[in-house]
Amino acid sequence: MKLASTLTLLLVLNLSTSASVASDQHLRVRQMSLTNTTDTANSTVSPSTVSPAPTTTTNSTATATATTNSTTNSTANATTTTTTYPTTTTNSTTTTTTYSTTTTTSTSTTTEWCVEELGECELKYLVNYPVDEPSSITMDLACEGEAWIGIGFSLDGIMDGSEAVIAGTGQEPRKYHLGGKWFGQGGVSEMPESQQTLIDTKVRVKWVEGSNGPIPLTKMRFTKLLSEPNEIEIKPGENIFLYAQGSTPSFPSYHAARDSFTLTLPSNGSDSGVDTSVEGEAPATPEMHITDLSPECTLKHAINVPTYTTRDECVDCSITMELTCDSVAWVAVGFSVNGFMPRSEAVIGIPGSEPEKYFLKRRNSNKIFRLPDEAQTLTDASVSVDDGETVMRFTKLLNEPNEIPVTQELFFLFAHG
């Protein structure tokens, strides 16, 4: 299998998979500055210590740009953007992103999506209880059809007096007051800009396979603080929510479907009086930061600092990464000291199998090596397919013998079939 793109980096990977591979495969380069991690010397894997992967007769070339410290290695114009969470940039060929690590002291973060079926809609949600940061909830609503969609927050299950997050085609998720069943002052009205505090917002329409052929699916995602001034508080335990699906692609218009429902949200365990941590083990994954890599792919990541170490020492620290791409195909995240493929490393996931680590010695197809079994140390590793999206998730130690360490400034490569 090959990875190809429209950028300057040559990359050919030999993979075998039952997933279909499109001809417009992608490779991109991103650079993240992971603060408060250890900054050890770069190292590479000797080719004598790895086993070759199956070969393929397909070769391709790709181009990419990589920028660091104002030095550009590229054959084309490139844009370099420095981004600090929660701001993201999607129209640049190279992005430098600055994040900070988070230390957790108990298993206080929900790391698996909860799912609620709502008629022709499906809601996924994730409650985030990071340390030293406000608690929040991430919600992902997907509804059949091309119409605006909304999630409401209610004290009694009735629309009047409730609040909502609404998005439509070409309309990013925004917060609204639901004062009455009309649009405008005193009714359904957009909250002032000072209250538009949502982060990681996204809306899109994609086509998926239905029982009678392809159908449109409208998806909205956002992260909202649980407690905000002058707004309905979302609390651990039982909460009443609303959902609605519009009659037109854009908002406002009358809803074609609506209902109320109840969710019981987990607590962070801080009031239990019980130490839920396990001695010698890393704590639960902290809240994950989100980077839009391309229109097709989104990367989430979090730095995990065990309770028995500090951010400066970072003994056994790890990074959890979740790459989601809008296709059913293999996906990959690479680690590079200079933004180029030769002598880089990658984690590659194929639907139907677990992610594995590879050493990318050269650009030739016969110089791609799977790391030996003893180096396959990924944890929480999986590849899943849902609603036409491929999701690869894994946790990797920041420092491993004979591997490129994940340090303060490292280039990340990503690719998908």
C-alpha cells in the first residue's frame, strides 16, 4: 500500500489491508511544541534490529513542507502558524502548536464516549474533569438528513426557558436562549458574544450508506464548560437535555423533530473520599486537545503524567493520540526530527487490526520496517470504523529505547488511505 500526496516528502509504505485505498492519498506535516516534557537527545532505530514489512509493487512520490526556527525546507510557498489552544488553523501547510501537559491525581476523566440513541439521531458525549482546568462536556450529535441540529439544556424538559447549542449547514455551533417558540427578542435568540465560549466546534454534512443507498448525515461537535455564569449548569448525576432537528439546512426554521431526554453524567470522584488511583500506574487520560489537520482528519492528543513523577522529571510519561479521518482506510501518525520521512517512525493502523510501530529508513518501498515484537509497546491501541470514519487510538511512552523521543519540539506526520 502506498501513501501519496500533493506535498515534497517522498513516502511509500508497504501495508496490506482489506480497506479500499483511494488514489488521492494524503501525507501532511505538523509540528507541535509539547511543553513540560523531557527534552532528551534524538535517537533512531538501527535497521539491523527491525524486520522488513511485506513488500508491494506500488511506488509513489509525495511532497511536503516543514518549517522550524524560521528555516524552511520546501520547494513551494508555505505558511507557518503558531497556534495556542483552543485556537486551531486548518489552511496552512505547516502548523506549530503549543500545548501544556496535564497531571491527574485520580481516575477522574471519562475516556470512552457514551452513546445515546435519539430517533434518527445519535448523540455521543464525553465528560472531561481535568486537573486545574474547568470541567466540560464534549458532545457529538449526528442526524440523518441535511438540516440544522441542536442540543438543549433544560431544568424541566420544556423548551421555554431553556438554552441550546445549534448548528446548520455552513453555520458553526452557537449558543442560544430559548425564551419562547418564536425567533427574535424574547424568543429564540443568539446569546451575546461574551457568552459564546464553546471550543472545538465543528459542523459538516457527509454522505453515508443507508438501507436504500447513500444518505446525508449532519454532524455537530462542540465542547462546553459544565458551569458558566448566568447559564443552566450541567451537573454530575441526572440532567435533562433537549434535541431538535430542523426542516431546512440552515437555522432558523421550525424543527421537524424534537424531544427531551435524561442523561446521568459521571462525577469526578473527588467527593467520594476514596483514593481511586493505582500505585505504580499512570492515571486516567486528561482532557484531550484537538487539532484539525485537514478537512478529512482531526487529531486529539493528551500528555499523561503519572502521579509518582513530576512534569519536569516526567518518568514514564506518555502521549495518547486519537486520529480520526473521514474515510474507511488505513491511517498513520509519524514522528520525525526534521519533518522528512527518512529515518522517521510511525504508528500505522488498519481497520480490522491493532496499530503497530514502523521505522521509515528510506523513501523506497523495501526500506520500510515493522519494529520487532518487543518494541510493540503501544497501549490502549485500537482501530475502529464508525459512520464512514476510521479512528485510530493509542498511547505511547514519550521515551523508549532506540526510538525517537517525543520532545518539546517534534515534527508529526500524518497520513490516510
